[in-house]
Amino acid sequence: MTARVLRAGAATLLFAFAALSIQPDALGSHAAAAEGNTVTVDGRDVTVHVRVDVNVADEVLQSEIGRTAFLGWQDKINDYWNQGLRQLQYDGCLTLHVDVQMAVISVDDWKYRSATEDYLKMTTQPGHHVISFDLNPSRPVVFDPYQPDAGPGMDFTSPFKYDLDGNWSDELETARDFAHETGHLMGLGDDYQDVPADGGTRSESLPGREGTLMDSGDAIDQNIADRLGDTIRKAGIKLPTCWTGTMTSSANETVTADNVGLVCSGTWTTALSLTIAGDGTVTGTAVATVDGPPACQRGHGANPQMEVFRAPVTGSATDTELRFRLGTPSSYEPAGSADFTALTATIYGADPSGATFTVPITSPGHAQGEQSLRFVVGANSFTSDNTLDLTCKHC
Ligand SMILES: [Zn+2]
């Protein structure tokens, strides 16, 4: 049975049905409390909370087995989305998660309220979408009277601003099918469209979208993750920003004979990936690669000299600058290597009081600067001259 579905276009039809069947006192005013999905942020993790109240048949509602079985779709939908999304990053630093909270309700638990001038929607409480589950096979649909022109291939922010309603049916047979419909409740449009064929219509994948979850397939791909994140932002919800870029470093150190005795120099290219939370807190990672072997007067013994190191990044940001420092390296490559030159210290800062990089934001979404680190104790010195360049797509 096909699981292809339609998300919009039938609002007028439902209104006609609603106008016939409602009682006048069922008409409420617009809900004042916040409607729509909510989004929470924990570090680099962004979670969309989708509350769905599903009006099921009495025989399902009154049977514990039936109720439990239906509510089992909740975890399956969440697993489906989260297994796909956890392999992807949005904006280069964020991981998106889905938290569907499903409840089963009876026909007595919801009422019609006016959504727009010409649309009545099923409602329960603010922040909950309402779906009527039809045991007869029919095309599942989410109605969006707020952005009625959003057709196939067009995402819509309404589910983050308003509670929507719609119909699901026995055509939904698998976790994939339920996950697809939940995609509409997160503002994702279909990756297919209906085209005329043989006096009727047939479904046709949009270019490049064959086999995706929002088509008739399984794939939660980068495009879907990007669209979900973009839709959240377009709905006016602030997400952490992601800055990526590079730092090139020319590093020198001199350590006197009393302290090993070493003169060394090398250049590094460091890939930076920073996340800036709403309060300006900076977290991230740095992956520094030495450009060729460091030039040192002293051998490295049997173990290989470290060529790549990874370090955590912490700091704070304002509207005008990024401030951060690299922490102690957390891993070295190749395996078994060590930093015999101690050159890493010239970048992450041998200075125990901290070596902070301050990078001016020179234009929206672009931070650029040069900075030298100098840590000198007597005749020993660790220094680096660094050029930094970072960009942020959504700043
Ligand atoms: Zn659909």
C-alpha cells in the first residue's frame, strides 16, 4: 500500500466538513498560550519536541493492548529520526534530535477552534498538534492554513508557531511512514509531487530527492537535516552559531641545555570548529597538523614525532570578537607518537595563566586576525605567530 501522502491543500474541504458538524459552543477563541513545537538546546544538541494528540477509535482507546500498541509508534518514530540525524551535523557543529510525545485521545477530548478566518482546527491544549486517525485507508494529511501555498518541496515554519491538525490513517504501516508524517509536523515539505497521468495523477520524486524519507524512501540525508535546522531558524528560534576556519601558526621554541636543550621551529595548520551558545559561551575543537617535520636540533628517539594533535576549545564571544583558548591536547597522531619538541605548547599555551586568542569579527559572519603568543621564562621561550580566519554561515 502506498505511503505517499499529501500535506496541504485540503483545508477548505475540512472546513466544509467542520462547519457542518460542529456545535456553536465548540467554537473557541484563539489560544493565547504558546502553540507549536518547542526547541531546546543543550550545548551542540538541538532537540525538537513535537507533541501529538491522536484521536483513535474507541476500540483502540479502551483496550490496553491497543493503546500500548499505538503508543509504541512514538519510540519508533523517535528512533527512526534520531538514528538518521545523529550521523549528520547541521550547520557544521550542531546535532539535531527529535522528541515526539504522542498521546491517544477520544473524540470528546478535542474541539474545533478557529485557526484563521476560514479554517477551523481540532485542538486540545496549546503546544499540541491534533491528528485524527482514520481506520479506513485514506491519504494522510497535515493541514496548514497559515502557509497554505507551501507545496511539494517547500518547507514551512507553521508547526513551530501554531498547533496544526490533520488526518492519519491505516495507510501508515511502518515506522518510516509515521516518521514521514512527523516530518510534516516539523515543517518539512514532500520530496515528491503529484503529476497528471492517465486521467489521474501519479507521484514523481523531485529532482535529486529520490528515495528520501520525505519522498517515499528511507533516507534522512544532509539535505533533510539542513532543511529542518533552517526551518527552526526561520521560525525565529535562536540556535547556537557554528564558526569554522583555520589558524596558521609559525612556532618557535628555545629551551636551554639545563632544561633538555632544544631549539625548534615548525608551522602548523589548525582546523577550528567552534560553537557559540546564546550566552556567548564558546566550545569546540581544534585539530592541528604540523606542516612537515619540525626543524629541531635534537633527535626524537625511537618514538615518532607527533604530527597531529586535537585539543578542546573554550572561550566566550561578543558581537565584536571571538575569544578562546586551546586546552591541553587530548590525542596525538600517529599512534604512539609524542611531542618531543613541545611545539604544541607554543599554540595551546605553555603560559599557565592561559594563552587566549582574540579574533575581531570584521564583518557579519567573518572573524579575522593575527595574534602572537609569547611565553618566556628566563632563557626559555615558547612563541608563535598566528593568523586566524573563521566564518559563520548563519551569523
Ligand atoms: Zn508527505
